[in-house]
Amino acid sequence: MRFAFIGAGAVGGYYGALLARAGHAVTFVARGAHLEAIQQAGIRIVSDAVGDFTARVTAERDAVRIGVVDVAVLTVKTYDNDTALPVLARLVGPGTTALTLQNGVDSAGQVAAVVGESRTLAGATYIATAIDAPGVIRQTGSHRRVVFGECFNPPAAATPRVMAIHDALTSADIQSEPVADARTALWEKFVYLAPFAAFTGASRLPIGPLWADAESRSALLAAFGEVAALARASGIALPDDVVAKIQAYSARIPAATRSSLQHDLSQGRRLELESLAGSVVRRAEAAGVPTPILRTLYAVLKPYANGRPNES
């Protein structure tokens, strides 16, 4: 199967490298020093979970040089979509499937607006990776899980194209979970991620101190509840115990766990704020669902959305 990844960063670079190691044709659309390093020496994965290896892959700055592929995977940060979505369109032909693994619940609609609902799949991914250096990606955990499926007019069971991609991912030692309706998986992750990113970002703290403090923990649990209520008001059939499961998960993850939004904030970079807390606020306003905690944290983080603000 021929894959193209729009974005060769910590997520796309890792999954693309695993697919290439398994014998699939993989091309990255990348830029800067990362692009140059991959073109010269391939992409290097450092991981206790899957072993250290280097995958020889193709990387291009211009998607026109790649052409139409079987599966085009969108893995860039959501704030880059203005430039990434036109790139995605150049990779899509009549038989292409576009799969978005971006954070949040807005991406599928944005992709479908460019390539059409019939070509769009969406998924949630659970992974801890980071770029160590240009061309080098380090995995810091063992999870490499992708839950994905149809998101427009979903059928009763996973479709043949979802199962074909699942087979490719499984062949590459990726923990793939095909589903009939991806919307539930997207929102289950969103219920956790939007508050987690907002709390760790606004406090500049990892999860440990927040969870250890009774007042902070109570507010965080209430924020999970806000997003779960929004999901149900939006017609998403979340499990009744979704917040309880998130509570149990939050209690056992390492105390030093930080969100990528917090990491970007500490580096003065742009934030994926609009696709997380911002999306909650906008969707809640439209649905008439109160989200006072997420609204407040969104307002606190908003001045940093485009990087460290000028304080003069």
C-alpha cells in the first residue's frame, strides 16, 4: 500500500517509519532541517517498544512530486491546516483515502471540505513521541495505538477500506483498532485531552501536582464532565462511564506527564488551542451547553495561541 504523510514529525514520522520498515511505500511531505535530514539519511526511530532502526523513505517539500497515493495521512498540528489541506488535496485521486489523525474533533470536517466526505476517515492516536533531532524521533512510551474508521454516514461495521488500512498498520506492528464509527473514539479522546491540555498549560505543571491537589483535581474532573456533556448534546453516544474511566486513567499515569500544548507553551511556540479548548467553547455556545471551566482556561491561554506574546 502506498502512503503519504503530510507531516514527518513525532506522530507522522514514527508511524510512517514503521510502515516503511514493513515494506510499504511511504513518502513524507516535510520541510526545513527535518526534511533535509530524512532525504540524506532516512528517518531514525529510537524506541524500547519497537527497537531502534532507520527507515529509508522518500521525503519531498512539494506534494506535486509525489502524486496520487492510496492513503494520505494528515498528522501536522492543526494550526498548520491552512497550508496542509491544499497539500493533502494534491495527493488525493479517485481511489485515495484521506485519514486524519489530528487532535480534536474538527479535523474530519476540514478534510472533507477539501477532498469530500466519501474519501475521509478519521482516527484518534495514543502515542508518546518527540523529535530528538532533525531526522530522529524518540518514543518515550510503549503505546502506538490508532483507533479509526468512518466518520460520515458510518455503517454498522468497519468498511473494507478501513479493514485494508488496518491490515497494513497491523503488519507494521502498529496497535490498530478499526471501528465502524470513528466519532465516538474521537470524542472519547477529546473529553480527556481538551481539559488535560488546558489545565497543564494554564498551570505550567504536569499532571502530578494537579491530581494531588484536591481542589485542582475536582476542577479537572468537572472539566471532563463539561466536554462529555457537550459530546452527548452533539449526538455522540459516549459510554456512561467515560469520565470514571478517564479519572482512573489520570490517577495512574506518571506524575511527570505533560501535554504537548504545555511543552509548546514552554518553548514559546504556537499552540493547538483553537482545536482543543477553543473548539469546546465554540461548540458549547452553539449547543447551549455551559462550559465555565474550559471557557476560563481558554481565555487564560488565548494570548499565547500564536506563541509567546509581546509583553511591552
